[in-house]
Amino acid sequence: MAHSLSGRLLLLTILYVLASTALIFLPAMGIEERDILGDHILSAELSILPFTTPNQDWPDDLRQNLLKHADADEVLLRRRYQRDYFQIGAPHSKIDRTIDLRRERLWRDTLNAMDCLFNGGARTLYVIAPSSIKDASSISIILSEAPVRAELMTYARRVMVAAVFISALTGALVFASLYYFAVRPIRRITGAIGQFHENPEDASRILVATARADEIGLAERELAAMQRDLYGFLRQKQRLAAVGAAVSRIQHDLRNILANAQLASDRLAASEDPEVKKLALRLVTTIDRAIVLATTTLKYGRTQDLPPCPSEFCLKALIEEAATAAMDGRTDIAVSFANRVEDALVVRADRDQLFRVVLNLVKNACEALHGTGAITVTAAHGSGAIAVDIADTGLGMSDIMRAKLFQPFVSAGRPGGSGLGLAIARDLTRGHGGDLALVSTGPNGTVFRITLPV
């Protein structure tokens, strides 16, 4: 309970209400002490009022009976032309604290009340206040602090009991409201997430969103939409996996059949008949391409590229190495290659995977040149990324080919290609958090861009 959202919410609500009550409690104690001392002043005024009338002689017994209700031991009345002193209880030889009620300052009253609560009880107070008696400027009383502290303690206990009750009631009401409107819907959402995570292929576990118009309703609808999309993707993946498994089995058997056909075509090529030799050569070439396509398809269906293992290396050296591997041994082309990447440019990526990407792009560029042309590689820093452009001077691609450029088994280069190079290259680039895109293509050439995050 203490570690749950509802338990923490209840605890914090009670604590905040108690803190708010404490902020009210402190000044309330200051006001209460002023009222208590004001009551003592009023009692003293009422007790001495009969004796302020001139030319009145009061018997001693009546005088003492009136003064004993003064709630003070000594009273001093300051008037315009005289001062009246009344001793009611035992005289005090020492004054411990002086409180002037003529200055109305709440913070000072609060400090006096806290001092009385924590340090008082056995001290003597000297209290000065304005007087309502005619011709009197002020009245002062001397009294023990014990009864004042006793009244303050009683008031403090009452306030604390009321504060605890109000805090508990307010906390319970706030908690009940938040639990109903926030915690319970959030629990419903988290429960739906957990259930869907256990079996995302079960459509019955998709959250049924409510019609709430607030943020929780929006979260429910977005979660339900995401679960539906994910469920659809999984269903599509299952069907594609089933189709892929069937195609893989067909391709496996087809490759064996083509191997037998290749043996037969080799024997036909040994024939002395020129017409048979010509047809046999075309048959061998076609069968070779079919075998390559079948083998590549099987590899693509089984591929499980590991996550990138990034390291820092010189980009120019990697491009030079990949370009050499792409054009090595090819005597049918006369292509010039220009590596214009800065020598000091260092990137952080998986070197082997980036090598495969560049190798595929340079190979495609060579095939697009049809034997002659130029390939240029440049690199530049962008906004938080490094852009590597690989450009060729070929004739470009058609609009139809551009629309299917990165789809598997769609070849944009030489006839007989598997059409997997660009699809694999883009997957590897996106695995780094970057991308592979076609920048431009046309009669003046084609430009591919590799984007890598810095």
C-alpha cells in the first residue's frame, strides 16, 4: 500500500493538509494569546472602574471583592494627571517578560505565543494595553504566566484535534476523488498493458477505451489504437512468415532442381552442334541467375543481423576499402572513383555493417554506369548528423523503379540481380539510428545519402 500510487497519494494529501493547518496554527496561536491577555486587561478595567470615579469612598471589603475579579496581581492605570496603582495579589519583585498590546503585529504575537508555549509557565508578565477608561491613556497589569499558558495549551490541543480531523476528512475526500477519477483508470490502463503483453496475439486483450474527454480518455484511446496496430502488424508478420517459410521450402527444392538442370545444360554445351552450343550457353546463364536468386532469397529469409557494435574509425579509409572491394577484378568497366571525404573525419558506427552498406551502394553505382563514368563520395556535418553522399554519372532511374526502390527483390541495377542490396543497406543504416535515402536521380546521375547520427 505504501509503495502504490494510491497509498502515496493518500499520504501526501494528509501531509499537505497538515502542513497547511500548521501554517494557520501558528498565527492563530498568536491571535489567541492576544485575546487571552485582552480578556485579562478587560477584567482588570472592569474591576478598577468603580474606583476611578472621583469623590467616592468604597469600603475595604467591597474594594477587595471587586478587585479579586481583575485576573491580575497588580494593575497600573495611567491617566492624564495621575497614575492609579492597585495591588490585588502578592507583589512581584521581578518582571520576566514585557508585552505591549498597543502594537498590533501578527508576527510578534506569534513569536510571543510560541515562547509562552515552549518556555513559559513560571514567569511574570508585564502587559501594557490601551485603556477604554475615560481620561486614561493606557493600563498595565502584572500577572503570572501560568494561567495564560494553561489557556494556550487548551486552545492548542483543540486546534490540533480539529486539524487532525480536518486533515483526515479532507485527505479521505481528496483521495477518494483522485482514486475514482485518476488512480482507478490508470490501474485499468496498466492492467490492460500487462494483459496485452502476456499475449499480444489475443484480440480480446485489446483495451476498450471509454468516452472520457480528458487526458486519461485520450491515453486510453491512443493505447487501444496502438494495441490494434500492433495486433495487426503481428498478424501480418505471421502471415508473411508463413508465406516466407513456404517460399523458402519451394526455393530450396527449386535450387536442387536447377542444379540438375545445370548439369544437363553443361552436357549440352559440350555438343558440337553450333546451334545447340548457342542455346546451351543461354540456358546455362539463365540457370545460373535462377540459382543465385534462389540462394539469395534463402539467405534473406534467414538473416538475423546483430545489433550494431559501434566504434570510432576513419570514414575515408572505410570508403576506400569498400570501393576497392566493389570494383576489384572487374575488367568490363572503366569507372573513375573519387573519395572526397576529409582525412580527419571520424564516425562512430559498426564498421562491418557500414562497410556492407557502402559496398552495396558502390556496386550498384558501377552497374548503373554500364561500363564507363564516374563515382564520387563526399561527406559533410549536418544538424547533429553526418551525411555521406555517393553519386554516379549514370542515366538515372525511372519513376516506377524509384517507387519500389527499397523493396526486397526489386532490382534497380543489372538484369538478374536479387534486388536485396538496397533493402539490406537501409535496414543496417536504420539500425544505427540513421537512414539511407535517394537524394536525386536523372540524366545527370544518381545520388544516395547515408545519414549517421553524430
